[in-house]
Amino acid sequence: MTQEQYVGHLIARLEQLVAAEGADTIAAFIAEPILGAGGIIIPPPGYYARVQEVLARYDILFIADEVVTAFGHTGSMFATAEFGLSP
């Protein structure tokens, strides 16, 4: 599976979850921009852009957990800037 196909798979799973639970029952999507607890895992290119599209479509808030990635640890003040996120 290419990175692009993997992102498509992840987004399809997110869409399925929102459909199964109902967007009106989901307050927010919480994520670390770079997964620290799992071993410093960087998301594939385009992942967060696609996640934000889904969240915007269903009016679901995005909360960025920047405990590990903030204050210059990624080269920017916050990792959300690295990925163009709008939490």
C-alpha cells in the first residue's frame, strides 16, 4: 500500500466511525500531530489535511495535543504549524 492509499484507508475509517457514531455525538477529534506515545510516528503526507476536511464537513472540533511537539521540538514553535493544522 502506498502512503497515499494508506491515507485514503485511514480517512475511510474515520468517515465510517463518524457515520456509525453520528457526527452530532462527537465533540472533538484529539490527536498528537506527531505520535509520541507510540514511538515518534510522523503521519503520512496529506493525512491531517484530509482529516481536517472530514472534521470541517461534520463540524467536529480538532484538538492538538502538543505536549511532546510544542516549543520548538519540531523546528517550529508548534507542530501544528508544520502540518498546517487549525486546531
